[in-house]
Amino acid sequence: MMSDEKSRRNTAAGDDMQVEDSVTDPTHRASVERYVTQARLGPYLAEVDDDYALAEELYIWNLRASGAFHEVLGVFEVTLRNALCEELRQWHGKRTGTWLDDPTAVFDDRRIEQIEEARRILVQRGKPTTEGRVVAELSLGFWRFLLSKRYQNTLWTSHLRRAFPGMKPQKREVVYGHVEALLTLRNRIAHHEPIHRFPLVNLHDRMLLVSAWIDPDISIWLAGLSRVPSLLATRPGSDTEA
């Protein structure tokens, strides 16, 4: 009896053959250009000198690479926010409430708005506004901004740098740069934009590096579950590294 893995590979190969056959069908192309739109396909056509079949192949690869990145960036975001939260709890200490209440008025207006918006969302859903639930509603952009220059003296030097024990020397601007680049990639993926021109190998390495600064075991685990390297190796239409 055929193994599940062999069956999966054969099914995938069959699906790829069907895709290849459909690309040469004028009706198929008309449908794709109508609903995906020519404007969205434009960057892929430009990449492969207007070879439509290759452009569609690159578009499909972009979808798969985006999906693979989405998986590991999700784990990275959870890891980063939990590491920072541990230090923010230490910063808050024994004061009443939680660090989200900003008892020492450190946060800028936009961060306060984001916290309040997270609470409102939970109330609308009928959920309790516990620290953990509010934290889960905060975006990667929120955590990125806590690593900005604005908080160098108030949060980074005293506490947030401790979230990255493996980083030597501990330079806030370096962490910020990596997180900023990963946020840009994540936002492109979230809006279904092309990422094929991004330095994807480098960005994947940066994600693993920051994770290793937090905890080497997490970084190793993340590298093991990531589908990104294998997908980047299959990029069509280019002999250059992604």
C-alpha cells in the first residue's frame, strides 16, 4: 500500500501538472487577469520579461513563500512579545494593576491608544480584559515601537535589554532594525503583496538571530519547523538568491 507521504507527493505533483496545463488555456489567463488583476500580476510579469506562464508560476511561489513566512513570523512575534512582557512586568514591580496601566506615564499617546483599543475589542467580544488577552491583541508594530529610541533611557536600559540575554553587546538600535525589517515583511504578506524582490534569506536569518538572542532553544526549534528555506530554493524565473 502506498505510504501517506508518497501519496501526498504524488497528489502535489498532479496538482502542479494541472496548474501548468491550465496556464496555457486562454480562458484561464483571462479569468486570472480579471480577478487577480493585471495590476497585481504586473510585478511578476516585469520580473520575467512578460512571460505569462512564468509570471503565474512566480505568483504561486510568492503565495507559498508568504504562507511559510507567515507561520514562523507568527511564532517569532509571540516569542518577542512574551520576552518583552516578562521584563515589563519586572519594570512594573509591585505597583497596583499591570504595566498596561502605565502608572509612571512612560508610554506615548499612540501606545496608550493601542492598549485602550485592545481593551475595547475584548469588551465588544464579551471577553475579560486580562493582561494576557490585551497583550495578545497588540500588534507587532506596538512591540517594535517599544524598542525605539524614545524608550532608550526609560525602558531599554533598565529592563527591555534583558529580554535579549544572548546579545553581546546589547544595542537597542540593532534589535529595532531587525524587528522593523521583519514587521515590513509581515505587513507585505498580510496585505497579499509581492515579496519576491525582498532579501528573504537574509530576513529569515535575522528572525532566527533575534530569536536566538532571546533563547537559543527557541531559535533552533523555529528553524526546524520553518518551511521557508526549502521554498526559497524552488523560486522560479531567477538564478539569484532570494
